[in-house]
Amino acid sequence: MPLLVTNAEIINADSRFSADILCTGETITRIDRGIAPPAGAEVIDAGGRPVFPGFIDPHTHIYLPFMGTFAKDNYETGTQAALVGGTTTIFEMVCPARDMSHAEGFALWRKQAEGKACCDYSFHMGVTRFDADSTAQLREIVAAGVGSFKVFLAYKGAFGVDDAELWKTLSLAKELGVVVAAHCENETLVAELQAELLAAGRTGPDAHHDSRPPRVEAEGVHHLCTFAELTGATVYIVHTSCREAIEAAIAARERGVKVLIETLIQYLLLDKTWAERPGFEGAKYVMSPPLRDSTNQAVLWNGLASGLVQTVATDHAPFDFLSQKPLGKHDFTLIPNGIPAIEDRITLLWTHGVKTGRLTLEQFVAVASTNAARIFGLWPTKGVIQPGADADLVIWDPDYRGTISATRQTQAVDYNAFEGMPIEGRPAVVTVRGEVAARDGGFCGTVGRGRFLTRPTVGSRAVSRSEQAG
Ligand code: URP
Ligand code: ZN
Ligand code: ZN
């Protein structure tokens, strides 16, 4: 059935105008004023409200075996939560254990998602070791449409790679034109600091920050960028939390390194005092890199507004407070790392970014949708409202007023890190390829309709100015 959205205030990353949007099948086919509804069309009157391209979360963990347990969501709950919050495409990190081949990991993650995903999804292929079979397997996975890798400089013994593996991964990425997403922390420093803190009796969640201070993250960024400089690969630094890390990335960029920067909604809104809450409450706020001193938040907001930082993701990694975080009750190094946010990223970014005047509407779209689509090869199918693009639309309700609460959430985890925070607007209608998938805070789409998105590689072209500038 065709879908006609009338009286839309269309907001793209580089334009803003009033028009109607006609979607035929899964695609936007016409944008004009006064479009007559085709026979049998579903008509939604946007009433002059903003209509955004479907939002894209470039960094999620729906299926994640990690630190002795599994992230709580599955592809049904996680993608429904994404849709309720306005996210129509996610990029999931495939994180094979070190004793699993890349081919096995890729197959396992595909199996988890197939028939369950409700929004569209793509993968970053985690390169968690590099051995004799890796080159051939990674070539096949890239040929199957996974145009990006993920490496961890932390979590040695689990997902982390050593320097020889990093070199080989970036060299292959350069050859294939694959962007490499990277978790940047110096694992040796983390291990030494953790041991010192535990020996000094610091066993609670408040010690997590001091085991991974900003300089440890900045060293990881510098390290990665040195390898990127020498191989010529394009790198994308995930979950950047602090001034020191941004400065290291920008210094590399000034040397000509192709480096893109992601931050998270958690770092923009929460600071390290949340992880210092009394009792074990702080465990809800343990993630890596850790929540930082609040002075870093202005640096991140300014980075987004000025184009130094390209994307706002969630790194959604949900672990229950009551049954999973206590794995580290007596030793903070064993607390499963992660703070869930897939459901609330967009409403929080709107409330604290757009409503406060930190971001323009266009910048909001750029950092929450378009830049990820461009960097990772989905644009212009995703990330823009224009004829030929997928009919992924978010009709926004700017008059909604509410409060975040775990008691009302769709994501399958027993707490919400933003509990009690007020929200000033939310998606009224969310469509995925022409089908309404969420309305007014509830999922109403089709389970399993989410599509695995194949992506071309970026080739050896330099990252363009628009991708650099946000
Ligand atoms: O603490 C985090 N970030 N958990 C998820 C795994 C990762 O490092 O991205
Ligand atoms: Zn990470
Ligand atoms: Zn992650």
C-alpha cells in the first residue's frame, strides 16, 4: 500500500523545507507540495511537524557474549526498542570469541538476527584475532556486504588484538577500502592500574574510572592513529569520551590521518559521579571507556556542533543490575561493562541538543543519521529524505512531555541509566521502508521484517569533507 505523508517539515542534514512525501513500496518516490493520494494509500498528516530521515545507531551490541555472561536483549527486543526511539537502522558489532573463526562469528551473528530483527541492520565485522585463515575469510565477509571492521585495543585475551594483528587488519582494510572502527584504550595500562587499585582495597564500581583514566584512552587513540598513518587505512574511533582522546584524534587528523570520531549519548549526559553512587548502585554506570568528569561534556557537544565529532551512538550493551552486574560485586574489574541506551538516544539528543540550542535541527540529523550513512556506505539509501531513498521516516512530536522510566521501556534490561530524566519530544510515527513500525512509544511493526543491509566498501577514496565535518 502506498504511504503519503502530508504537511511535512522535512529536515535533512543539509536542507529544510515543507512538502508532502509519497512512498511507493519501500521507497520514497516523490516529494512535492499538494500530492494527491494514490488509490488505496495510507495518508498520515504530519501537521507541519518535523519529519526526519530514520535515525541510525552506528554502534550497538544486541547479541554479546561478554565477561562471563550475555547482553540481555535479543534482536526482537533490541530492535523494537530502537524503533520506538526513532532508530530505523543499527550497526551491530560482530564480536567472535578468540577461539572462533571470523566465518563462524559472522554466521552466528546473522543467525541471531534473521527472522527476529524488526529494524534494518548491518554489521561491523569484529577482527578479534588475525591468523592464517583470516585474510581469506575477511575478504569473503567484505564481499558479502560487510564494508567495515571493528578492532579492540582493550579486552586482551577476549576480543583484543595485539600490534601485529592490528597492523595486518589495517593493511587489509586499506587494500579493501574498509573503514576500521576501533575501541581505543591501552590494555597494559588498564591491567596495571586495575591491579594497583585492587591491591589498595578499591574494589567498588567507583574505582573503574581510575583504572581507565583519560590518558589511557588518549594513548589508545594515538596508538591506533599511528597504525592508520603508516597503513593509510581509514579509522573510526568508537565511544570517544574525553578531551584528551579528541585531541589525540585531531592531532592525527592534522597530520593527514583519515580518522572519524564517534561519541555516545551516555558521555554527553552522564558523568563519573553516577558510577560513584553509594552501595553497588554505581555498577549500573560501569562501561568502558568510563563516564568522565563533567567538564568533558562541553568538549563533546562543541565537537558535534563544530563538525569535529561525526556521530552520536549508544554502544547499547544491556546487563541487568540485579542479576548480571553483581558478577563484579567484590571486584569492579568483573562488572559486565555496558550502559543500555538504544531506546532513548534520539529523544535525549533532541531534548539536550536541539531544545537547548546546542545543535541545529540539521546538525541533529547529521550526527544521528546522515553521517553514519555516509561513513559506512549506506547513503543515499539511508540517512536522507529524497526520492530513491528507503522510506524510513520519523514524524516527530515536539509537544510530547514525559519522563524516562525502566517500567515503561521496551529494551529488555531491568534498569534505565537515564531514569527520571524529562523528555521534551518523541517520535509520533516511525516507518521502515514504507511500513509503520512504531507509534507514540509503542512498537506496531512486523517481527523479522528487518533487513540485513549489504554495503559497498568506500574504496581507497579519501573521506570527504562532509564526512569529516559532520
Ligand atoms: O563498556 C562497554 N563499552 N561495553 C560494550 C563493549 C564495548 O567495549 O564496546
Ligand atoms: Zn568498546
Ligand atoms: Zn561497543
